[in-house]
Amino acid sequence: MIVVDTNIIAHTWLPSEEKAKVLELLQIDHEWIAPVLWRSEMRSVLAKFLRKGLLTEAQANEIAMHAEEQMTGREFHVPTRAVLAHVASSKLSSYDCEFVTLSQMKNVPLVTFESKLPREFPLQAIHSTEFLRKGRFHGE
């Protein structure tokens, strides 16, 4: 089980240069979890694609449906107090700290495409490239 941030979920369903990494990540660990917040963030990503004309409304709705199906039963509420403690001890947004909090709560890594999360919380977060490297290594 791993916590994935919204970027990982989005790249699963959207046209992306990161698609190969995401598919490899799914092979290594397909039990993804995320804070409920991922849904709102995903809607924001879809809105950007929609407004840029990269997706139709129908396509955006279909992607949202697939992503929500993928994550149903794998979404968790996180306590505000823990999120704010992470905010106070870092330079991350409260949104990012929700993912860090869930990672800590479940004692599983947070896998991300971003470098700021592992830099701020190296015990919880790991860049996808590093996770894949270690995943392949441990899988051999």
C-alpha cells in the first residue's frame, strides 16, 4: 500500500509523458490510497485541461468517473490537527500536508512526482523515480 498524490492519480488517466512511470508504479504497488482531498484537486486538474481545450466535457467526466472508481474505498479523512502540525513544521501547502499526514497515519510511503515533498518530509515522501528504482531493486 502507498499514498499517492493527485498528480500520480491524474497522470494515470490523462495523456501524459509520465504514463510509463505510472504504469510501472501500478505494477509494483497497485493498492493506492489518498486523502479525500484528491477529488477536489483532480477536478481542478480536469478544469485546466477542459479550459485549454485538451479535453471535452464528456472526456473529463469519463476520466473523473474512472479515477473515482479506482480510488473508491481507498480515500481517507485526515485530522486537521495533524495537517496543521505538518504545515507549521514545513513550507508545504495544507493540501500537500494532507497527503503527508495520511502517509504518517498509515505508516506507508507517499509517492509523488514532486521534489518538495520528499525534501520536506523524507521519512514519509519519496519521489516516484526513487520509489521505482527501489521497487525494481527489491523485486529482483
